[in-house]
Amino acid sequence: MPDFSIATTKDGNVADIVIAGELDMYTAPQLRDTLVELTATGVRQVTVDLAGVNFVDSTALGVLVGGLKRLRQADGDLALRAPRPSALKVMEMTGLTRVFTITQADGGAPGPPG
């Protein structure tokens, strides 16, 4: 299995999750557990940094959508930062660019519209 890491920083009800490696059916459960735990501890704004992710599969997309739904039900939100072009293309094809707020690495301009 390729190297995978997930790191979380939390400040009050805001959290950043930085992921590196492949986000797939084997590693997505770690992201799901992290999102569930953050939401349970009162976090309402989550940004998932995907700059270090070189592969995203449908299981991972499902986990991201589930996390978004969970946070929105708690009056929060989940945003994605700096997905690589291959991941962004999958999100465009599935319509997820219209669901998620997607920003570039600098936190600035949003990703291309879906």
C-alpha cells in the first residue's frame, strides 16, 4: 500500500485536515473517522487539503460527501483545498464542483466551475 498520511489541526470549531497519498477504499475510512470525530467534538468548519493526494476513488468521494452532509446538518460546512487536476476532473465529471467550495492552495480563487 502506498504511503498515506492524514494530519488534523483544530482551533475551536474550525479544523484543517491535510491528506497525502492515495485516498481510496483502503484509506477513506480514516478520513471518515476523522470527520465523524471532529463533528462530534463541535467542529463546524472543515477544510480538507488535497494538494498531496495523487489519487481519489469513488469511496473517497462518498466519504467527502458524507462529511459535508454531516457538517451541514450541524450548521457547518466542508471545503476542499488544492485538489490536483486529476481529482478536480473527477469532481467536475460527477458534479461535485457544484456541491463543494473548492479553493486553490493559497486559499484564494475557487476552482473551475462544474
